[in-house]
Amino acid sequence: MSESFRYQTNAESETLAMATCLARATFQDPDLRPEQLAEPGCQSKGAVIFLQGDLGAGKTTFARGFLRGYGFQGAVKSPTYTLVEPYEFKHCSIFHFDLYRLSSPEEVAYLGIEEYFTEETICLVEWPERGKGWLPLPDLTITLSGSGTDREFCWQGHTPKGCKAAERLWQFRRNL
């Protein structure tokens, strides 16, 4: 497990930029910048990323910024009712989960999660505590807190891949 990192933002645009930095931290080639992508998606290292925080903390906004980092320009909606929104690109797949509506962790089994959580995919999971015991361990946990446009991000890697992404995010955020 890596050290914990903290960073504060004061505007939604900064939250989106922070999430774009995290996307870049998961690129196979971390020197590649999002604006250099010829098409949406690029080779990624794959990751399971838990997004934690209260209602309204900015988890879906963060997911939108992450997807923008991979070049996706379409609408990003919260998968509260669908539970998962897939984003399929030529070189990678990103799955955005929102488990808020689950009434018990066992309901995760009905999602067929083993099909989503592979070494090559990136899974962003909002409300991961609702799937406790059924979800794989995260590579990285991002905890969001704050109100209005002020946000605090705390993140920590839990695997070698997640620790590397956490350290890269700390380096990349300097350019915000």
C-alpha cells in the first residue's frame, strides 16, 4: 500500500482536470497527453478504481473528467439506474459503475462482474461499499469530499499498479 495523497480544488474545471490527470496516470505510455490522442481511447494498464464520497461529493463529475482524459467527448451520465455504463474504445474499455441503489452486496453477483473486471479494463466504481465482499480489491481508492465547488481528493494505491498510478497522479497534478 502506498502513502496517502491529498489535493484540493476550488472549481468544477479543476475537478475535471484532476480526473484527467488520473486517466493519464493509467495510460500504458504516461508521456502521452490526452490532447495527443488521435481517437478516443489508448492502451491502458487497466485498473479497478473505487470512488468514495457522500452524495453530491463529485464522483460522477470525476468519472466524466476521467473519461475526457481518454478522449471521450459524449455525455457522461451517472449509471445510478443502469448500474453500469460501458465506454468501449478501440484500445481499451472503461466501465463506470454506480452501486448506490443496491440493497445488499449479493446483488453485485447478478451484474456478471467477472466479465467486467479483467486485467485490461478500467472499472470506476461509485459506492463500492455497497458491493463489499463481491468486488475485487481496488488498485486505487479516491475519496472525494467537500461542498459547492470546493473539493478535497484523498487517494491511495493498494496494489503495485495502483501505487504507481497514485504516484503518477501526484506528479501530474503539479501541472494543473
